[in-house]
Amino acid sequence: MLQQTQVATVISYYLRFMQRFPDVTTLANAKLDEVLHLWTGLGYYARARNLHKAAAIITQAHKGKLPTSQEDLEALPGIGRSTAGAIRSIAQAQHATILDGNVKRVLTRFHAIAGYPGNTKVAQQLWQLAETHTPKNNTGTYTQAIMDLGATLCVRRNPKCEACPVNEQCSAHLNNTVQDYPETKPKKAKPVRGSRFFVVSDDNGATLLEQKPLNGLWGGLWTPPQRQATYATNEFLNELGLSTDALRQEHSQPSFRHTFTHFHLDIEPIYLTLKKNVTMVQDTPTSRWVFPDKLDHDNNPIGLCAPAVKLLANLKEPHSP
């Protein structure tokens, strides 16, 4: 959960998650929909899917015990070199090395390493330095300490250099160039895409959602039906086996932007309300009618992406006919 997300945001999610899934077997046996439901709002949902997959592998292939070798840990979905090193050093008291974002920042400043840390050559240099600094004894204590150093003192902006215990050896501090490190990623203009989301509700307030394919954006999450930006209302209704005669009300709302790592998505919401006694489309494994105000209390929870949460919340807003 802490990958790409700050501690203050994670805490409440972590507590709820651990209360529901206190051990790896419970997590492995859970439905993905429930896992994603408890992850809704945290973003980067591949983390939740990988965690669920890893729990199943640990339960089935490792008899419910977390592997202890670097190779076996890295073979688990969502666990890379640094995370495996953190598990081995902190949780399993082994000699292992980590290189997370905080450690990269500490090392680039301490050694005045030029270049973007995501660059392959720079990353290799940082791994070599990280391994050199990692002690053979008390590795877990050192690992936690260098992460905390980066998280609390050697922060990205306005670092607290005067309080740093290693400032007298830090090249960037000694040369007054701390803010030059680490170098930021070269910026590229993100492309912009557009989509229409059709938020269709029946006269009782049930709203249609569709599940995204597991191997795409928002994999496994549920959203109001998403179509191309030029998709017309009558085309969408035809999909449902309906005509515009079935509509009691149609209205749009201002578009809003959702930003992914590699592009912007401009979302145009189209709200459709069906007349009474309209024959409804039946639920399928990848589409279902839900009552938005009962999702948090539903016995069959599902995960929603952030735009879906916003679109459903807007159903509560009054609209002129």
C-alpha cells in the first residue's frame, strides 16, 4: 500500500484491510471483488491484484509461509528486487539490500550522483552503493533507518540537513547542492484521450456497472459503461436492447480529467434515467445493476475506480429535468 502512496493516506485502508484479511490464507480465499472493494480510493490497483495473486501462490505453493529466498520472493506477483530485500532484511533478519525511493534520494545526495535514478546506468550505480553500505549485522535496523532517514529528514523539498546524522559526510550538503539531487525524470507531454461514461439508472435508482478486463486499465474494477467520446446515446441504448423511447430523462455534466501515469483521460458523463416498467437488461458476470447508496453495505462488495466513485456520487445531486 505504501508504494506510490503516503503513510497518512494508507493507515485507514491498512487497518480495514488487515481486519478483514488477518492472514495470507484468508486473503487467498477471498474474491478479487472484495479485495478491490477495500482498495477503492487508493489507486494503482495492480498492487491489490498482485497481492491477491501472491497470497494464492504462497498458500498453494509454499504451504502458507512466505518464501525466504530472494529468487522465490521476486517470483511472487508485485514483489521486485527492493521489496524482496526489505522483506528479507526487516522481517526475516537476513542480509539483504533495498533501494526504494527514499534510499535513492539519500544515496544520490550523499554521493552526489548525477542523472535520473530511473536511468539504467544510474540505477546500477545506486544498487552497488546500496549493497556497499548495507552492513552484514543488524541489517534490518539499518534498512529501516535509511528508509526513515529519507522519509523524515532527507525529504524531497526543504530537507532537514542540520538534523541529519550523516551531514558531515554528505557530498551534496558539503557543496550546498542538496536541491540538485536526485535529478527529476525528463518530462514528456502526456497525450489526452476522451471517453463517454453512460450512467444509466432505472426508476428505482439501480445503476448499471460493467467490470473492466483484468489485463487492462482499472483491471477488475467496476465502472459505469465506458465508450468512445463520439458514442451516441442511441447507440448505447441499442446495446441494451432499448430505444430512446425508454428514456425518462437524459442530461450531461461537465467533463473532468483523470490522469494516469502515461496519459490524461477526459471523461464526459452522460446520465440516463429509464422510464417505469422498462424491461431491464439482465446481470451478467461482467455487468450488474447496483444501488450506489448500498455499495458499502452490500453483501457482495465490488471495487470502484476513482472516476466511478465520483460519477455515482453525482447521482445524489439534484438535476433539473
